Amino acid sequence: MFNSFFRRVPEKKSAPPLIALSLMGGARWCPRDFQSLAREGVIGNAIAYRCVRMIAEGAASVPWLLYDGAQEIESHPLLSLLSGPNPMEEGTALFERWYAFLQCAGDAYLEAVSAGGQVRELYVLRPDRVSVVADARGWPVAYDYKLGERVAHITRDPSGFLPLLHARLFSPLDDQYGLSPIHAAANAVEVHNAGAAWTKALLDNAARPSGALIYKGPDGAPSLSDEQFQRLKRELEDAYQGASNAGRPMVLEGGLDWRAMSYTPADMDFSNLRDAAAREIALAFGIPPMLLGIPGDNTFANYREANLNFWRQTVLPLVARTAKMLTRWLAPRFGEGLRLSYDADAVDALALERESVWDRLSNANFLSLNERRQAAGYSPIDGGDALP
């Protein structure tokens, strides 16, 4: 009795059992190197691919103009080089790759091949194969081009000419390399791709919401045996899974009951999330979403107005920047005082704008003909200084 009085009472936990369930984990993003972004953002995403194509094809289609001072030159070896840069491609194809790489990588490289002291050919290099060689102050002095195990060192020739033109988009944290629109929109690209994968998985699952098979066995049997469970799972996968079996009625054995589970509001709103991601991708590239067929964008009154905005704010500034770079880098090799520009009058998307400008200038009786031509971007003509 004495020993039982001092016997220790077994301890009991006063806290109830706790089960922790976490459905939200950290977001998993793809690497941000060029090849990963190219696979996910260009090859694997229709919106980003179309953005790159629209900018590259539009910018490459604008014809070049050459001036010697204020005088336009219609025939010149520099124009011939830009129209036929190398034996394997013509000028439009070369500059289409140039602009496309600039959008995909934030960097674009153009190599000049000389013979007899004269530039004879131009080639666009893949940006992931080129690396900048900087001096002690951080300024680029040479470039390395790596293909497999071979490395070509590109540096200035004896005349001081660097046969590689490097164009890069602005990057706030990198002194040598640019920041591409795909990099800036990488999160939106992955959200858009994830939405496509979710939709594909839904189609593979017969485009129906998930459900549960509830077993109500006879004589109070609590559950299926392992053999019964495996056989049921195999029959469901073979007979009811996949798009080809969509709508097929399910035949259940005794003791089985199907309970459908409806979509959550988040599932039903997934298409709107993809549209929002698509608009963000288009915004990074500077393309009005209306031109890509993305619903829910009413910024512009009509398609023509959106297309005009695309050319004026995205394509032509890119072409103008390239013309200035080529003027500074390549034009001195063909003569002093040469200047490259572009022919905006050849752009069909700007035809309506040109007509509007000419209508306003035609009614401006207080201007001479040459003043009107200058306002429209044309050179003066003899006898055009008198007022009408």
C-alpha cells in the first residue's frame, strides 16, 4: 500500500494532436541564363516568340538610306554591303537575326570581315558565344568568341578599327552586358507556361474536375485490399483517363460510389491569370497587347492606332539607334562624312500618318514649298522658297 501510494502517475499530454498542412511553397523559377530564357521564353512561349518575331521582322524590313552631308546617295559600296552582307544571307535576314538576338539576350554582335583593308562581309554572332574582355577600368577592349573548344580573340587591327559591333540594351546592374525584355518578363513567361501546362494536364484528365471513389464495403469492411486497390487503379487509368475517353460513363462495382469535386474559384480564374501574364510579356517588349490578340486591352481605339504606336515607339527607335551605331562604326571605313539613316516612307503602317501630315501641310498657305518639304522630312528643291 505504501509503495502504491507513491507510485508515479503516468504522464499525459494535455495538447491535442496537431497536423500541419502547408500548400504554399516557395516559387520555383528557371535559371536566368541565355539558353534557359531562350528555351522557356522563345521556344516554349508563343507570346514572347511572336513579340521577338514582330520586332525583328518589322525593324529588318525598313530600308537603309545613305547621306553625304545633306545629299542622299542612291548607289554606294556601303549600301551594297548592307543589302548583301555575306554569301549565305541577304541584308534583311542578317538584320532580322541582329534585332532578334537583341530582344532575346539584350546583346547583339556584328562582325566585320575585311580583305585588302576594306570591309567585305558582315556576320551576326550568337551572343551566348561572345564574352567581353575589359581593361582595368572596365571598358571593353576586345571580345572572345567561343565555339566548342576553339576560342577566337577579336581585337583592334593596326588601324585601330575594332571589327565587332556590340549593341546592348540598358541594364542597371551590368557594365558589360545588356538586359533583355525576356529577362525582365521571365516571371510572367513562367506563369504563362505554367498555365499552359495546367490546361494540358486538365485535358489529359478528360477535361473534368477531379473526384473521389468512396468504398462502402459489405459487412463493415473498412477498406479495399491491396490487390483490389491496384486492380481498380489500373482499370481507371486504362478505361477512363485521357482525352479520348472524355464523357465515357463510369461503371462501378458494388460498394463503390463516385463523388465529384468541383473547380475552385482559383481554377476557374486561371485563364484570366494567363491573359494578365501575356499582357505583362507584351509590355516588356513594347508591343500593344491588342496586336497579339490578348483580350481585355482597350488602350487604343482600333488596331491601326495600336500598330502605329508599335512602329513609332518600338520599331523605329530601334532602327534609328542601329543606324547611328553603324554610322559611327562602319561608315568611316567607306569615306568621311557618310551618314546612315532609314526610309520611314517605305513603312506601310505609317501611310495614314503621312497622309494626315500632308493634308495639314497642303493647307498651310503661310509656308513655302521647301518649308513644307522640310516639315515632312524631305530635302529642299530649286525654286521652292517662294510663298504660294
